[in-house]
Amino acid sequence: QVQLVESGGGLVQPEGSLRLSCAASGSIFSTYVMGWYRQAPGKQRDLVASVTSGGTTNYADSVKGRFTISRDNAKNTVYLQMNSLKFEDTAVYYCRAVWGPKSYWGQGIQVTVSS
């Protein structure tokens, strides 16, 4: 069982920045594919960004150039640096770990972009 704990969310003004963190349990974190997803009210949960064990990253078109995903295997943590935030980035953000056929989710953290 892998436990994921997100932190760093909150309220931010448009064009502001936030950094989300997701701390994972387990001794084989470096082998996980890690991802950030988000879900706005009334919408489906969508991929925001992912990073493989080898460091290959993937981003949703809507966040390219603004968000950066990174991982620190020594700290069992994945980050999502969010810059130039927009109203439409408001959502609950979820961390996900994938290891083979298994998938684990964090509890989610609210990000609200508002003036």
C-alpha cells in the first residue's frame, strides 16, 4: 500500500504561483510513475502532468509553459510548480502513483485562483 499526502494548495490571485508537494510512502518511490490530476466542480478528473521513473515529463496542453512537474527520489516527493495561474486552474488537485498494474491516489488538495 502506498500513501500519498498532498500539501501546498490554497488561494492565489491570477498570475500568481503555488507549489504543490506530494509525499509518498514506500521504499521504491523512484520506480513509480507520478502524476498530478485535477478535478473542477462538475467536471471529470484530468491529467495535468506526469513524470516517469526516468524523468520523462508530460503535460496537458492547457498548462504547458506554466506548470513544471519534478521529483526528488531522495525525499519520496513529487512537486508541481504552478506559475501564471488562471481562474480556470481552480480545482482539487490529486497526486497519483502508478507501479505496474497498481494505482494509488492522494486525498486531494484545493487550489483556488481568485481575485
